[in-house]
Amino acid sequence: RRASSALPSRPGLTLTNSSSACAAPAVKEQVKVCTSAMEACTGAEGICVLTEWDEFKSLDWEAIYETMAKPAMVFDGRGILDADKLRAIGFKVFSIGKGINL
């Protein structure tokens, strides 16, 4: 069984009284598994990208932003996303290794 970098983050989310949804096909327990990133993000206040998978680079971030609660936040734990582009859409963004620039 493959380990996922998303699983260790789950206990912290539970402590903050939040729910979790996941679009990572490798994760099938402890969280609601969604069929797409769009489904996982709908109604969410924040997104944590915890993998380097290329599919996260090419998501329709404008459409995702429209489905989210505001203010919509993105935490890029792998530094793979274009933070400036996300900010231009309206996201509050924190990218690991790049400091806080919400």
C-alpha cells in the first residue's frame, strides 16, 4: 500500500473542527474521497495541495474559485502552483518556501 502525504495532515484538520475532502486517488480512508478536484473544492474555504502531481498545475482555478466559500485560500505545500496567477483570480495564497504573501 502506498503512503500518501495527505494523510498526516488529516489529524490537524480534525482538531480545527473542519471536514476533509480529497481528490487523491491513493487516499481511500479517513476522508471523503471525491471523483475530482472540483468536487473536493466545492464549498471549501481552503485547499491544501500536498502532492506534486501534474494534474493540480492544470486545474481550472477560476472555476474552482467560483465554487468556493470566500475568502478562498490555497496552501501550496509543494511549491508547484503559480501563486501570482491564483492571487489574480482572488485566492489568498501561501506557498511553502516562499513566505507569507496573502
